[in-house]
Amino acid sequence: MSQVELRDVTVSVGAKVLVSNVTVAIQSGTWCTIVGPNGAGKTSLVEAIAGLRRPSRGTVSIGGRVLAAMNERERARLVALVPQHPVVPSGMTVYDYVALGRVAHHGLLRAATTRDRAIVDSVLERLSLGEFRDRDVVTLSGGERQRMVLGRAFAQSTMVIVLDEPITGLDLRHQMELLELLRSEVADGGLTVVATLHDLTLAGQFADRLILLNQGELVLDGAAGDVVRSDELAHCYGMNLRVIDVDGADVVVPVRR
Amino acid sequence: MVALSLTGLVIAAIGGLVIGPTSIGIGPVVGNVLSHLGVGHNTLSTLQSTVLWQLRAPRMVLGLLAGAMLAVAGGTYQGVFRNPLADPYLLGVAAGAGLGATIAIVDVGSGLVTPAWTPLLAFVGAMGAVIVTWLIGGRNSRSSGATLILAGVAVASLLTSAQTFLQQQSSGSIARVYIWLLGSLASASWHSVWIVVPYVAVCSMVCVAAGRALDVMSVGEDESRSLGVRVGRVRLVVIAASSLGTAAVVSAVGLIGFVGIIVPHVVRLLVGTSYRRILPISVVVGAAFLVLADTIARTVMAPSELPLGVVTALVGAPVFVLILSLRRPVAV
């Protein structure tokens, strides 16, 4: 069954159309990455899937339920968002930050239950954040901080996690670690991941499927290997791209004309 | 910290009852209270008893209510707007109340007395100002808190200039308008206490209950929505409660400054950044602080009184600077 379904989704701000007529169905337990040049509409599409932007036309459904018909709390139990530039509130502990993910479950007027606290503890454990639990969030390094933001999304216990450029600003090792972690959640936990990534090599290696956006329109939708080798990809970026096979993995490199 | 602030509250309250030009000891006050309950015996003279129950007690209770409400409203605004400079007067409450009171005072012509309907007009002015601000900047749930703050600035400037104009037109009443604007508990009575109590009780409880929502909203509007918070609705409820409580208090005691901005910051420096702790403790500390300030205001230059707003700043600012320099920088 398709977990995330976009039907004819158009997102616009005033008269400006950011995403137009995108129709996509993403299967449960798979990873779909949205690629495309800057200004292609990736973030707008991701925000529509996370329910933060209401499409001006078309519908987004998750688990067969239309997002626009849900309130914030119901939606937050179905889809979690890892934003591109998360706000890190100084003075809050890592534990309290991750526990924000449980608010949609226990509500704003009730305290966290024993179960909520157990889930936060297990997330901290899973993301190796246990030793930081009482630290102020602003004292974490970039990699630790990004893991913590991911932890908040995990704590929401949703079927779908949407990530907007989750590895920006991380060094190579932390990039790989974060993506491997997500990959194992997809493989073992049945999680559905929708992400945007600028790095085409990593996009190709980690996603089951790539969606190529350009100027708000869906250009190509297919298996990761096919999309990175397509002429359309090079055309959208307006440059010469070469795909090299390194030990069975596709490495996408730009070549000067 | 909770125990400490409660102890401070009790000391401030007792101080508010026993300190003053007519000296009344703690023992006789306790004896008098007990005698009302049917135990022990009263040693106070009729004069002392009247001073205690008709002057100091209502004044002390009104001070507690006003301090608690202004402090919790300020803390709530700082949270909902994620702005350390927010105070309860941010959305035009003070300017609206000021205009309402000025209309009432100037209207009498001679300006020799502050008429009885001054609080009512002040209340109407305060709520009117907030409602106009909300209609301009907050109706659309997609608009950000910044739009609302700017709308508040515009409304406040407009009303303040109208108030100044009225005041200048009627030079005879300038002194009374000015005294009202600076805030005072001098006209406190049980009547004013009973009018203010329900507003402060309900509104401060709503603000305190919003602590968890404000903690979530510290990650910003979009992220709070993705975490399941109806940002627009929380903002409406919290602003309505803070404004209503503040308007009720301001209409009874005038524009007491400084409490709403400084108390929550002091509390934040002492207990950390979670609004679940800041707001309830601000209720207690705000109440204690205002009664303490009022006790100073009515005793240091007795029989004349210092304006309460002057004392809150005079006492509060050095305390705040001291704590600020001892602790880490302000984080909201």
C-alpha cells in the first residue's frame, strides 16, 4: 500500500507557483529522495508533505488519510519533520528537546506518561545520545545536534519522517552515520522516509527511489540508479555530469565542459 | 526555589500589614486574626483594627493580585512572542487604559477628583486596544507574532498621542492623570479587590497552564505546528487571558511598570528557561515584589507616598542587574 500519496499537488504563494501538479505515490517502508537544483520547489514539496503548507490544489494523504482534513495533533502522530534549519532553544536539555516529540501524544495540558518517557529514553539510547541527556542543547556539536533533531522526530513515533537537507553542515563521517541510521530504521522498522538532498551521490546510494524536480515540476520519477544516469538530471542542473561505478556504488561527479 | 519564593511572599504580606505610620505589631495582628476565628483575644484598638482591615489588608491583597498578574502576563508574552522585551503592555493595554482613564478624569472638567468610573473606562480602553491590535495583526493564523507586535506598537502610539492631546487640552487635571498613569495602590478597597479577584484567578491559571505549550513554542511557529501544536489557537487563548487579567489590574491600580518585564526575567535566571517553572514562580515572586515595593512606597517618605512605578524600578533594577551579572546571559 502506498504510505504517502500526492495527487495533483500545487503549492503557491500569492501568484507565484512553487510546485505544480505533482502526483507521486510512495510505498510503505521505502526511502524516496527529492533532488533538483536550488529553487526547484523541493522544500515547498516537503513542507506540503509534512502538512506545514496547504496545497492550493490537490491533496496529500498519509496512510490513506487526507492531511488537510486533520488537525495538527492528529497529523503530528502520522508524519514528523526534520527541518533544514531547526531552532535550537538555549537552556533546554537534550532530554526535554527529544521529549517535544511526545507532545502530540500526551497533549499540551497533560504531563508525559511513563510510556512517553520510556520512548524518549529508548530513542536517546538508539541515537547514542544517552550521555548528553542533561546537557544544554546549544552545547552539542553539529553532528550531535542533528542526531538530536532526528531523535525528536523518532520520538513522535510516526509512520513517515520527512527530512529537508538533513546532512547540511555535517562532515563526511557524520553525513554517512546519519544516513545509515535512517536506512536501518527503514529496513528494520518499516519507516517511510521522504528527504531532500543536494548530494547526488549520497541521494543515489541511500534512496530506493529518486524524484527529480525542476522549476516546480516533476521531471523524472524512478529507481535511484536510473535517475542519476538520466540525461534529464544533467539538463536540469545545466551541467555535465558523469556517473562512475565505484565498487558497485554510483558516484556522480561534475565535469567542466 | 518554590519554598523560598513562598517564604518571601509570606514575609512581604506580613510586612504589608504591620509596617506603616500607625505601628501594629505582628503579635497583635495574629491575635486579631485568631479572635475573628473565635480563639484568642484581640488587643488592637478600634483605630488600629480599622487601619489594619480597611486600609492595609485590602491594599496588601490588591498588591498581591496585581503583582502576580502583571508578572505572569509578562512571562507569558515573553514566551508566546519569543521576545525578551515583551511586557504585559506590549499589545496596547497600557495606552488604551491610559486613554480611557484620561477621558474619565478630564471629563469632570475641574479635574479635582478622579471619578468612580475611571476604572471602567480604563478597562474598556485596555481591552479595546488589544482587540484592535488583534484584528490588525493576529486574525490570520498564518501571520507571525512579529506582525502582532508591530500592530501593537502602531495602536499604542496612536492611543498615547490621543491621550497626550486630551491631557494637554485640560491642564487642570494633568496632575491627577499623571498620578493615575504612574500607578498606585492608595485607593485600594475591598470593593476593588473583589472586582479584580475573578479576573486574576482565572487569567493567571490559564497563563500557568499554558507553560507546556510555551515550552514547545520555543522551537518556533513552524516546528511547533509540526509537533502538533495549534499555534494560532494557543496564541489567541494566551493573549486573551494575559490581556484580560492585565486590563482588570491596570484599571484598578493604574500603570505599574517594570514588574511584568523584570520579575519573569529574574525567575528565569534563577530556575532556568522552562515556562512550566517560570510562570507559576513568577506568580508568587510578582505578588511578593509588588507588596514589598508598595510597603516601601508608602513608608519611606510618609505621610506622602512615592509613585509605585518609581519604586518598582528603583528597587527592581539594581536587583535585576545584580542577578544578571552573577548568572548566565538571558536566553528566551
